[in-house]
Amino acid sequence: MPSSNIHYRPAPPSPEPAISALGEHPHESRVHAFFRTRVVLPFVVALRAGTSPDGLALSVTMAIVFGLFPVLGITSILCFFAAWRFGLNTPIMQAINLVLTPLDVALSLPFMRIGEKILGREELPLSPSELIAYLKEVGFAAAIGTLLQGLGCAIVGWMFVMVPAGVALYYALRPLLRIFMKRRQAAAELEDPLLPHPRKQH
């Protein structure tokens, strides 16, 4: 019988899972992937781009201050505006703002209580039963007005706490980030001696 001209090729090996420089793996959990791409990656990009320690400190500080603003849904707008107005790092600020969302919700009530004490107002009842009873007593329009006053008290409390805390945080972060980035630069120069050395300022 004539021999067949058909040749069989072995099946190509299955590709190995690719791992990126940032540790990406196809089998990582969704939570890990979320924090890696939305939180860790912006900091890595900023450091590789040569962001100054002072600029990074101001970006982190502004993100924390505005990320804890006691009006849900406004924090992202405030962070974006601050980044645009002062030339800060938008990805880092939005990443911090995202991480602070649960804390922002938790601190809204303490900020409101602080504002009520500063302004000398009575504490707004917030339990479901108290809110229903108050709504029946004063009506919907008056209840909305009272809630808006409570929101104003929360903003006053936020300003009272976060403005001095933000100033202290900024001046605490600046030297820490300067030390960190100097060590990072020194480590990079040891790995690659051809990298340009920063000029010393006299």
C-alpha cells in the first residue's frame, strides 16, 4: 500500500501563566487584583515618574482630608479639583479616596456631633424610630431642613478636626517620604551604576 503523506505534529505546549512586573497573576483573587491595580499601581507609577517627596506628601494629605469630607459622593469631586488646582497626583488621590470610603461613612456621625457642640445645637436624633417620630411631629419639609442643618454641623466638625490634622500630617509625611525616596534612589543606583546621580545643591 502507498505510504500516507500526512504528517502529525505534536500539540503545542500550553502557555504558562504570565506574571507582570507588578506581580499580576491570572489566578489572583479579585480583592487582591482590585487593590493592586487601584491602590498600589498609582503609587508605583508616581515613584517611577520621579514625583517629588513634597508633591507626594501634599497629594496624600489632600486625599485624606477631602476623602473624609462628610458628604457622600462629593469626595471624588473635591479630590479631583484639588489635584487640578494645585497640580497634584490625581491617581494617588483617587486611590486613597476610594480606600477611605468606609472610614468616611463611619466618621460622618462623630463629625456631626462635634459640629453640634461647637455651634451649640441639640443632637439630631438618628435612630430609625426617632426619625420616624420626628418626621410625624414636624412634617417632611421641616425634617429635611433639620437634616441639612445636621449636615452643616458635620462639615463644621470636619473642618475643626481635619484642617489642623491635615497640616500636621503634611509636615510629618514630608521628611519620611524624603528619606524613603533617597533610599530608593540609592538602591536603584546600586542595581544600575549607569543611572545619573542627583546633583547636590549647595
